[in-house]
Amino acid sequence: MSLTSRPVCSDSDYVPIFAKIFGEQEVGIENRVLGLFHSVSRYGDLVARIICFPTALAFFIVLLVQVLFRYVLMRPIEWYLEVVGITYMWSLFMGISMAFKAGSHIQFQFLFNKLGAKIQRYLSFICQFMALVFFIFMAIYGAKLCITAKDYILPTIEISQGWKFLCVPISGVILVFHTMDLIVASILDIVSRSDRRRDFYRRD
């Protein structure tokens, strides 16, 4: 288990747990809501992949073309810095959300792995909640940054800088749904383990 690992919970896990919490009448609604977070998280990851790969490819192509024009043809391209900046920003922030979804971001787990399984589960939940707060602020202030930058025009390609920074709130929103999916799975895992322990002691 890692700090941002998602416990494996199938759709069938939702029903018995939330039947006990919310009652039988509310299970269908709660199940749909919980499933919605996972679906939106998956679609958000798909959007990030669709955006990330073309922008990353454009980033490297523009860099290579600029090297060719500057050092071979001796005619540097004026607009390359602005295009490189935009494609770098978009590929970077979409790549961040992809890495978070895949659990391949940098994690320091030396001490974490030495803790007990129960402490790991609760610590993961706390870290996920802290990440959620950070990503919410990232989405909000990223949107404010776009609004502030929209009146500034890039001189050579003549588009608003708001488009350059739009990737920040989009990535923030996608990361919010990724984190909500993790939190929901962690809650299900903690509650289901607690129920299994309670049933075990009742049998005794």
C-alpha cells in the first residue's frame, strides 16, 4: 500500500456497507454517487491523456525545429519560445494528473512501509484529504490566474496568456476527482474491515 493507493473495491462492495450506514432505501442513490466519482476520475484521466501526448509531441518537435533553424539555417524562429511555453505547461500539468492517477508520482515510503497495516490505511486517508484540499486551492487559484492573464497577449502568436495557464485549473479539477475516488475507496476499505472485525467478535 502507498500513501495514495486505491484499495481494490468492486461495485458490489458499495451495497452492503452503505446499506448499514444509510439504510436500504438509500443504497441505490449512494451507490450511484460513489460510482460517479470513479467514472469521472477515469474520464478525467482520458482527457488528460488526450491532451498530454499531442502537446508533449509538439513541444519536442518545436524544439528540434528551432535547433535546426537556429544552428543549421541560421534563421531562428521568433515564436518558438511562446509555443514551447504553452505546450510545456499543458503537457506538464496533464502529466501530473496522469502520474497521480497511476500512482507513479514521487513518494517517500521508507517510514510508511514500516508502519502497521491499520496505521497505513488511516495515514493514507489523511494524506488523501490533505491532497484534496491542495488540489481544490490549485483549481480555484488556477482559475483566478487565467482570469488575470487573459488580458495579456503573447506578442508573436497573438493569443491570450489565459490559454497558457488554463491547464492549471483543468488539471486541478481532474486531480480533485482522482483524490475523491481515492478517498471514497479508502472509506469503503476502512468501514468494510471494521464491519468484518465486528462480525468476527460477535461470532465469538
